[in-house]
Amino acid sequence: MTRSRVPWILGQAAVVALGVFAYFRIRGLTEASFHVAREHAHRIVDFEKALDIYVEPAMQRPVDSSEALEALANWIYIWGHWPVIIVTMVWLVWRHRPQFLVLRDAMLVSGGLGMIVFVSYPVAPPRLAGIGLVDTVTESSDSYRYLQPPAFVNQYAAMPSLHVGWDLLVGMAIFSATTSLVLRVLACTMPALMAWAVIATANHYTVDVLAGIALVIVGHFVALALQRRRLRRGREPA
């Protein structure tokens, strides 16, 4: 029996909204000690230096010297995450339900795994770690505080970067759902731009970006397994 479109969409919206609320609420309630988070941050910096991938100062230097680059990095960090996720999910839930379900499940799984890391290994972001990097977002824009209210945000949840990870999931979903060259190019470039922005604005380390990518790949494979299960049971929406 085919479900009508609107009730199904409202049900999915409720599931996603509940997941997002839980993600922010738990993340906000588990804010760790500043000293522990800062110590972990310095360990990450030492680890990156040992691997010769400590590029954070070099990536922020051009942003510090150019108002245009700073505005671009801030804009990508602020508006290239939740607004893009919401618009993409609305489009997918209305036009491409299988891709929506894969994206939904992958985000829920990776978000759950991310919260475990946030609680067990709090990390202060570069802007709070005392390593000489500047918080360009807070200095230049108040918009982000409206998009992510401080009461729901853990300042020491830098590891992993779900900004990059979830943008990668969104890009994969867009690429899978469309044949439009413009949208596919956007899908491919969006995660790369976000990876640059989160480091250039001193919100994440290189290792955070890599960890976020690894986490969402796990989530994506779990989502694909759930999709295959729905197909076997004949429950995949048309």
C-alpha cells in the first residue's frame, strides 16, 4: 500500500528534527573541562607536526591578510553547512526518497559516533587552543551564533569535523540524485571548500577533517546496508 507523500515527509522531518535536537543537546550537555580539551588539542598539534601535516597556520595566513578571503571562508563555514544540509534534505525527501534515506541514516549513524568521540575525547579547536590562530568567524560575524545557539554547542567538540563529514555526505547524495553537471560539480567542490574553511577559520585541525571523513564513510556504508535491507523487504520508497 503506497503511502501518501505529505504524511511520509512529515514523519521523516520529525525523525531528522529529533536527531538534530538530540545531537546538539547531548553535545551541549557534555562540555568538558577546558584544561583537558586544551591538552588534547596540543597532543593533536604534536601528532600533526610529527606527520608533517600541521598546515593550520599556513592556511590561515592568507585569510588574515585578505578581507575577501576571510569573508569567503566565514561565509562557507556559516552558510555552507546547516543551510545546505536543510535545502538538500528538503529537495531529496520530495524528489529522491532513496537518496534521502541513505543521507538520513548516514547522518544519524555518524552523528551518534561523533557524540561518543566528543564525550570521550574532548578537543579544543585551534581558536581556543592558545596556538596563535584567530577565530575569524566570531570576530567578523554574528550569524553563526544564530544558526548554532551557544546553549546547544560544545566548544570542545572539534574532533571529528562533522562540518566536513556531513558536507561530504550531502555532496554524495546530490551527485547520486542528479545528472546535472552544475549540481555534480557543486557536490564535488563543496566538501573540499568546507575542509579549507574549517581550517582557515581556526575551527578544526587537519586531523579533525580526516577523522570526520572516516566517520561518515562508516555511516554511509551502514546506510547502504540498511537500504539493501529495505529493498529485500520491499519497503524502499519509489
